[in-house]
Amino acid sequence: MNREELKAAITGKWPSAVWEEGNEWATLLGEPEPFPHMMTLLRQDPDLQMDYLFCMTCVDWKTHLTMVYHLRSMAHRHELTVKVKLDRTNPQIETVSHLWRTAEFHEREVYEMFGVRFLNHPDLRLLILPEGWEGKFPLRKDFEDPVNMIRL
Amino acid sequence: MGVIRYLRDIWRGAVSLARGMRRTLYYFLRPKEIITQQYPDNRLTLNLPERFKGEVVMPHNENNEHRCTGCQACELACPNGSLKVIYKYEITAEGKKKKAIDKLVYHLELCTMCNLCIEACPSDAIKMAQTFEHSVFDRSQLIKILNKPGSKIMEGVE
Amino acid sequence: MGAASLIMLMLAGFTFAGMAIFISSLLNKGSVNRQKGEPYECGIPTKGKTWIQFNVGYYLFALIFLIFDVELIFLFPWAVAAKQTGWLALWEMVIFLLILFLGFLYAHKKGALKWM
Amino acid sequence: MWSFQQAAQQIHEWLSERMSAGWALALEMVLAGLMAIGLFAMLGLILVLMERKVSARMQVRLGPNRVGPKGMLQTAADTLKLLLKEGLTPDGADKWLFHAAPIMAIVVSMLLLAPIAFAMDFQLWDVNIGVLYVSAMSSLMVISILMAGWASNSKYSLLGAMRSGAQIVSYELSAGLSVLTVVTLTGSLQISEIIRSQADGWWIFKGHVPVWIAFVIFIIAITAETNRAPFDLAEAESELTAGFHTEYSGIKFALFFLAEYINVFVLCGIGATLFLGGPMPFHIGSWEGLNRIMDWIPSSVWFFGKTFLLIFVIMWFRWTFPRLRIDQLLNLEWKYLLPLGMVNVLLAALIAIKGWHF
Amino acid sequence: MYHETEILETRTDAEGHEWMTINVGPQHPATHGVLHLVITLDGETIVKVDPHLGYIHRSIEKMCESLSYRQFIYVTSRMDYLSAHINNHGCALCVEKGLQVEVPPRAQVIRVLMDELTRIASHELWWGAMAMDLGAFTPFFYAFREREMINDIMEETCGARLTMNYMVPGGVMHDIHPNFQRRVKEFLKDYKRKISEYDEVVTENIIFQNRMKGIGILSPEDAISYGCSGPVARGSGVHCDVRKHYPYEIYSSLQFDEVLESGGDCFARYLVRMREMKESVRIIEQLIDNIPEGDFQAKTKAVLKLPKGEFYSKVETARGEFGVYIVSDGGTTPYRIKFRSPGFSNLSVLDKLARGNKIGDLVAIMGTLDLVIPDIDR
């Protein structure tokens, strides 16, 4: 399916879909509340079958955080971006690690780098950063580390 | 049947091992294949390709002149802040103030040899040298000043 | 030189090892560092105890070995005498080994030789 | 022709003339002990250098070539370095066992020297159960490894020791069975007797298929017994860093290292004696001229030549093969080598009884 | 699923076996870098593997936020240092996508040639290191002998051996060295002869085959779910070669096969890489005599500015799919940059593959996953 067909197909199955324009791939905007159902649909629907989460990250927009999920269907070869806006002070979102196992590691990374709490994640603890780093989120824009950061 | 297969497995395994042993014996018996380079001994004959990026240097001509105008393009191009231009103002013959370098400080310990500064330099003042033996006992010795003492800018370089 | 050489060799072994360790202790001067006493585990302090009740897999082999080793001891005198005793020795040993082999097959079928 | 045998005889006579029998024996023993120590040190230096050179050549590189002419003194320099190193003892270790283990390893490999015939009729102890003695002694090697691994209080060491326990013990059987084929053919356990039985041809030539099979099994078994690759699971460096001697440093580590090489030497010497005639020169039936030339080469040269040939084969294994996994290692023994060895002994007995060997 | 608190202590299972927790790494011969695995063992059998990362974490993503679009490419060489050139390629592609620059054909061909040489070099190193993990030392030197020839070719053209820094947005930094074509051809001739030695020493070896076959079986479903890519996923029969399915540069016009194996075990992953080297040779042979004339670099502005928006580009490195995700706010530096490194996803499958296997198998599995630690930590 190309981009427009994919959009139409998803809108048919998920009528409340909101689309963001101007990107390379179709970009679906999600809300934290119905997000798990939407992801389950994307993963399990035989027409969509987005079984490959090839990239997952978070962007700090200073006012809010945006989770970005890049999905691909290995069978149909179409790609989709899902974005979810999160509250910056208390970011919480449902985990997707039961749908895509790779998300388990990626969510741990996002957890320690951005402080997003993934609900129902099986093993949410620090992956890369050493013990005792909780509370400081290196990839947020306001992170400062006078020792290890070199400003150019 | 079982016994035959059992013995055949042994035979096949033995043959596969023997083939590997033949290859190692081949090299054992052929000292010509040895590829070791005896590094400190062959230093004199060591030929590095002309593009090899060893460190940034600033060529001077015989009159102790370089081509650097102090434009700071290299400093801006460097991803790690390895280059710092410390400049001064010189009074030219016409009595005008002109920007020139006092020192071009080069931090070899930060440099990743990415060649961006050389690409960025508008007057070809710096280039990569083929030296590679940079180890020193003190890290501060890696901070180098590229322009030689008392050097000045070459005529005609803007 | 006879059996006395065993004592001599044993003493030589002790002397050799003892001298080496002694000379080494004279030559090096130790420094005190608490981390030197840590058991090596790739630079991470070890967790849990080391001397644990180990998985039985290793010991099973030792047990089976014992059975076969005793059998091997029987084979030694037989092997020396086999040439003189002739056919009788061969048949006896065939039967002996057959029984042993059956035992071996039993152990194999029971999975005693399977690594766990 | 000068030989070890004559030299020993002369020293014995010289000493007996000058003092009482007891003193003479005591002095002889001291001399022999010093020689054993000297042999130990020399073998250690030579074998380590040989290993490094052999591996280097197989790996298309030069190997040690800086210390001394052609790097000959490299191992001496290494030994000096290890002597100067501090020996660490982990805090939680069982101190007594920890220090005793390397000494034990050295003593065991020293004891293994007793029945080796370094030259014709030149043995420390020509015991009538020589082969059995070697089997018995070589199984003691595992004890020092178990001691070292257990005492270190390190998990890597413990795993290595446990592995070697299962491994050495298993391959003991195959080594024993393959030795038995030669014993069956000879009808004696005495080393000198076995050497004499090969005067008209080595067992590898006149023993037919069973001896060939036994020889292969023996080589595999001694590789495993001495913890050499591809059976070096006790010290598998990519899995257990250094296995049972992870915690050993300085000279204690060197002692383990040395003991391993000496064990390789001794067991290869036994293999050379049983299958390749030991100090017995190479003879071809009626070719008198050739036989005379062969006799002219001293018997000790024959022995060391054959032994080093076998050592080279074992090194060759090490630098060619990947390591086996522990269950494959035991499978190889219990499913292939042991049944084959058992059948092979019977085959050898059949040949011995029918007199089919030459 | 076990939690951290549980695995700290040695545990006893229902049958009375005591479990042992053992640290493998960060200083361990088998981890090829500073990977720290906490392994729970029952005897020799692995109950759980828990990777602890971050020993070489430099936060490259954060660093890139303060670097310009020309500068950040060179930092990415330090991620997957074995396919540094392909990493740079991915970044350059992403910047070019944002700038909408057309790369001259000569530059495209040079880039692809360098990519494939890098891939061979990377697989060579993997091959030697993996054989060394399994206890065979000698293949390591054979592999390095051939790798050295590639490095020499690289050094001549790019000026460096490992982190070449040869990419610039819009092309490559220099033109190829005059000797380049001749030396590559010499290398290929020699290499095709040498690669049969590899089979003799390692592939056909019975010990090696027994160590690899049936170990660490990864099903295609798991490979997809765990986000595996590259030879790891292709060993399970997953069609995931970016060069084939999302072609970039001139890959769509080249003749090469996507290497697939169906076994999913260590040996399948091994064979995929071995065959991939031969495919790379094939690609190089097609291109080496057909380098088009022309510019090696497109004209770009001195200061690059990407328009506001998001850009994603992916390339196939030696380890799998490498993605670059740039969020731009219209400035001279990326607002946020995310590298989808193949090693990170490939590592996550380690626990699943290792469970129930022996310690010796763990080494084989890690070897065939081909982990490069800076790539995982970033």
C-alpha cells in the first residue's frame, strides 16, 4: 500500500485517526488514552500487519514530549509513523513491549533518557546509565552536566 | 545401518579435521607467507599514502611565512573544538588595522582527523601531515601551536 | 635406581616449586590494595556465594568413570596374560566386556551420559 | 658411542669406589634430582618457545624474535618477569589449598618422569608395572586442578575445575584402553620390555589396524588429559577467562603453566615409547646399511625426536581447531572413543593370540 | 520474567539445584568490548542473561544536537566503528534528503564501492573474532591478513583505515586515488582464492559445525518482533535487506542477491555472512570498471540548513539496518537526532537465544550476533 491507501485503510478501521501532514511517511497522531488499542490494531489487523517496530524514540519539545514510533509491515512493505504527545512533567504511556519485543529495550532507553514511564512494562529499569541516575534525563533539552558535557 | 552411519560420521569428521590441519601445515611450511611487519625497524622504509591523516600542520616557507589569515573557518568547521585561533590586529604598511593570527592552537588530543578544517580553509594554510607517532607521556604536550614563532603571513594571501 | 627415585623426584618437585615461590617472594615487593583480594569477575564485585551445591551433572560422570576404571584395572592383568592364555582369555573378556557394554547401554538409555 | 647409560654407569662406579654404597646412592639421588630439576626448567623454556614459534608460523606471523637470537631467550625473559610479579591471593580463598595446588601440580608431573626411558636402558625406575604407574599418576593431575579451582573462591575457577574434573576423568579411560592394546601385544607392563619388543619394528608399523586406532585414540586422550585445545575447557579463555587458574598470578601461575607443558612432554614420551618405539632406532628388516646408520644416531635423540614430533602434533591440533563444548567433549569420549577402544582391545587380543602381527 | 532483586542472590530451584550468578564482562575476552552480562547459571546451563550496557555510552545523540550537519556525520563513525563508512553514508543520505541535493553518479558509485569494501572488512573481522571465541586462534590472523589489504586501499583513498570520514553531504570528500581500481582488482583476485581457505579451516570443520548447528535458534516471528535486522534476521529467513527492499543510491540497478538462510541457528547466521562477503565481491566487480566520470561532490552551501521537519533514512550496514532520524527546527544543527542502531535490537534477542544453552553456546551466539558495543551504547 502506498501512503494514501494506507491512510484510507487505517481511517476505515480507526475512524478517529488524526493525521499529521508534511512528512515522508503517513503520520498518525495518537492520544495516550486509546493508544494501546490503536497499536494492537496496527499490529494485529491482517491488512495492516505492522509487525516491525524499527525505530522508537522520544523528542523533547520543551513544552511537551512526543513519542515517535516507526512501524513497518514486513509482509506488505508499508511504513507508518505514530506520534503521541505526552505531558512533560509526568510523562506516562502504556508499553508496547508485548506487541513488539524490541520495544522492551527501546522503552528502557527512553525511560532513562527522557523519563517517560511505561505502564505495565515487564522490567523497567536503567539499561545504559549507571545506578543512581534516576531523576536526571540526559536527552531532555534542559539537562546540564557541567563535568561531562563540552559546549562548543 | 546404525553402525555404518556411526563409522561414516567418524570418517567424515576426521576428514574435515584433516583438511583444516592441512591448511595450517601449509602455512607452517611456508615462511614466505609471513606478513608481519617489524614496525620500529622498518621505520625508514615505511611509506604512508599521501592522503594519510596524521595531524594538522601549517606549512611555512623558507622565509618563515604561512598562509593563514586568521579567518576562523577551521575553528568553526571543527566538530570537537580542536582548533582555536587566537588573533591580533596588525598595522599594515598603509596604516590600516588588519586581523592576523597570534597563535593557532591545535589540540591533537581532541582531534579526530576528520579533515573538515582542511576542507574549510579558504587559503590552504593548513594541511594534514603523515606523522603518526604521537604518543607522549604528558597530555599537555599534545596541545600544539601551529604557526612558528615570529612567522608572518605570506604576501598576497587574503 | 628403583623405587627410591620416587622419593627423590617428589623431593625434587617440592624443592623446585618451593624454591620458585621463595625466590619470587624475595624479589617482589607487594603493595596493599583492598581490591587485590577480590576474586576476578570481570571487574564487577561478585554477587552471591561461590561455593554452592553444584549441579549433579559433573559428578555423574565421575561415578560412571569409577565403574569403568575398576573394569580397566581388571583389564591390565588380562592384557599381560592374554597372549599366553589364548582363546579362553579372549572369550572371557568378550563376555566381560559385553556385560559391561550392556551396563553402559543401560546408563546411556537412562540418560546418565546426557549432559544437563 | 657415548650414551646416557654409560655415563650413568661410570658415575655409579666412580662414586662406589670412593664411598660406601649408602652414600653413593644418596649422592646419585641428589644428582638425579638436580638433573630432573634441570630437565624441568629446560623443557619449560623449550616447549613454550616451540609453542609460540609453531603457532606463529601457522598464523603467518613471526612470533617472538626480539629477546636473544631469533627470540630464543623470550621464555627466559618471561620467566623472569613472572618471578618478579606479585602473587595475589583472593580474600575468600582457602589459603592452604590455594598455595598447595601449584606445588601439587609440579610434584605430580615430576613423579611422572620416573618410568620414562630417555635413552636405551636409561630409566630412573624400571618398574614392572610402568604403564599402569603412568596411568595412575596422570590421573592425579586432575586433583591439583580441582584444588586450584575450588580453593580460589572464584566462580570462573570453580566452573573450570568442575569441567576438568569430568573431562580428565573421562579421557583417562580411553588413554588406558589404548595403552592396553600395546600391552596385549607385548604381554608386559614394563616400559623397558615394551621398548625391547619393538627392536624389529615399532608397534605402529607391525601392529595393524588396532594399533593405529589405539594411537589416534591415545593422542586424542592425552590432548584432553593435559587440558590442551581443542579440549582446554578447564581454561577456556573465551568462556571462563582463564578457568581454574584465573586467580593465580606470578610464579604460581607459571608453575601451573610449566606443569601443563611437562605433562604434555611426559605423556607424549609415553606415546612415543609405546607406539613409536621410544629410544629404539628405525629399522627396516634386512637393509643392513640403513639400519647401521640408524643405530649410529644416539637412542636419546630418537626418543626426543619422536616425543617432539608428537608434541608438534598436539600443538598443531591446538592452532587449528576450535574448542569443543563440554557435552560434546563427553559425548566424544563416551559415545565414540570408549566403545571404539573397548572393541579395539579385543581386536588387539585377537591379533596377539593369532600371532598376526609381524 | 525475573527481576533484578531476584537474580542478585543465588537461588535454588525446585529440584534443589543452586543457581549461580556470574558476571561476564565488561572485561572479558568474549565480549569484544565493554559489554556486561549478568548470567544466572544452573550448573553450566544458562537460566537468564541480563545485559548491562553503557560502559562506552557517549551520548552521541546529544552531542549531535550541538553539531552542524557537516560535523555530525563524523561522530557517527565512532558508533559502529567496523562499518564506519556505512554509518556515515546513512547520515549523509539523511542530510541530502533534507537538502534535496542530487548526488553525482560518480560519487554514488564510489560510495557504494566503499560500502561494500567496508562490509567485507567488517565481516572479515567478525569471522576471525568469532572463530577465536570458539577457541580457534589461527583464523583470526587469516582474516586480518585480508582485512589489512582493504584497510590499505581505504587508507590510500580516504586517508584513514578505520574511521574514514570520507562522506560529505552531497558526495565524497576526495576523488578516488589513481591506484584505487588497480588495487581493488588485485585484492579481489587474491580474496577469491583465500575465501576457500576459510571453508577449509572453519566452515567445514566438524567441531565448528557441531558448535553452531541447532544452537540459538531464532524463529522468523521472533526475529521480526525483536526488531532484528541484517544477517541475524536473514539467517532466520526474514527478507530485510535494505539494499534490496528500500534501495538507495545505485543499488536498484545492481545485480546481487539478498542472502537468506532458513535455519535461524548460529550456523545459518554464519553462512549468511560468509555468502554476503561473496555478494559484496560481486557488487564490487560490477562497479569497479564502471565508475562514471564527473564530479565527486555536488555543490552545497557552506552552511547547511535543513528545512523544518523530520527526515529518516536507512542503510544496510554490516550488522543490519541503520536508521537516522533527524528532527529539524530549521536551524543549522539538528533539533533531535536518533540513530536506530542494528546492534541494539540484535542484542535484545540475546537473552532469548541463550536461555537453556551452555556457557560455550553463549559465546557462539554472541559471536554470530556480531555485537559491536559502541554501536549498542552509542
